[in-house]
Amino acid sequence: MKSKKSFDIRKLTIIGVLGAISIVLGMTPLGFIPVGPTRATIMHIPVIIGAIIEGPVVGALVGLIFGLFSIYQAITAPTPVSFVFLNPIVSVLPRILIGITAYYTYKGLNSLGSKRTIGLLYAIWAAIIIYLSRGIYLSLMDYTSIWPLLMNVGLIVLTIGMVYLTATKFKDKALDTVIATIVGTLTNTVGVLTMIYVFFGERFVEALGQDVGLARKIIVGIGITNGIPESIIAIIIVTSVVSAVKRRR
């Protein structure tokens, strides 16, 4: 009974600490990274760390704090697109799912073995590089602005850097953490943007000052532009923290 009580206290403490970190990131520039004309967030990182270290319940609860804070921000510091985050299906549900998808991906990969896991990871990197290369080709063929070209080139450089880290530093030591981090990050990015498209598609794009007729294309572009750097930065931070915690334990 005493062991269970201390166990629960530890989980509650971790939830509080990681939730507070998410809030601090959201209230300061630390939580947002400029990527061309948009900003990528790293507020989902504490959710992934909590899920991998302590399980899906902890991850989901930290995600709940993240989501509720998004609503608070939309009310207290509104921007032209803050109205979308007043809907809990947009702001809260995907954030809760981050911890669940990250944890079960992490657990599932443990049973696959390192060879299959590293093969899956290289396949992910290859798909990203191919997609970005296509983006560079289309930007050159239909040149209207230098931003898409620069962003695609920059993202390819970052991705190649992660391939190098995978082959040299990570090897088979943290591949389950790497892939779980990618899945958790994409759960946030894809989940939020999908809900925005379903409930507010044209209104959201209009608030951005873009052509509402291109709503789907613009929202997909935001997902790619933000999702890749968010994933790469999350991988670096999450693998470092989780590896340090594992060594200590």
C-alpha cells in the first residue's frame, strides 16, 4: 500500500512538473521556433517524455494540461486564428492523444527488434527527403516566392542531419524513442490541423489572409512546414532526456 501510494505521488509530481514546463514554453518564446513565415511549437515535448517514462495515463494528463492551456491562451491572448482553439476537439483531444500514441508506439517497437525498427526509421527519413525534394522541384517550376524553396532545402538539411545521427549516435540504442517521438509529434500536428480543417477550414485560411479556395493545400503545407522541424527538434530533446532518465534508473 505504501509502495503504491509513493508510486502515485511520483506520477502526480511528474504530471505537475511536465505540465508546468508546457505552460512555461507556451508563455515564453522558448516554446516556439520560427520556420519561415510560421512558428513551430515544442510544447508537445513534455507530453511525449511523460508518456515514454511513466506510461499513457501520465502522457494523456500532461497532454490535457497542454490542451487546456491552449484554450486559456486563445481567450487571454487572442490572435486572428485563436478562435479555432476555443473548440476542445481542436485544442484538447489531439494533445491527449499525443501521450497515448507515443507510449504504445514505444512499447510496440520494443517487440519488433532493433533491425526492423531501424529499417522503419530509415524508411521514414527516406519518405521525408523524397517529399521535400518534390517540394523543391515544384518551387523551381512554379517560382513565386523564395520562402518555400528555402524551407524545403533547410528541412532536407535537418533531415539528413538526423539520418547521420541515427547511423552514428543513436544506432539501435534509442530507435524506439525516436520513432515514438515522431509519432507523438505528428499526432499533435496532424491531429490539430485535421480538426481545424474539418471544423474551420475556410474560415481559418481566410483569417490567415490566404485564398479560401486553397484551404486544404494551405493547411497541408502548414503541417509539413511545421511537422518536420517539430519532429526533429523533439527527437533531439526527448532522446536525450529519456536516455538520461533510463541511465539513472
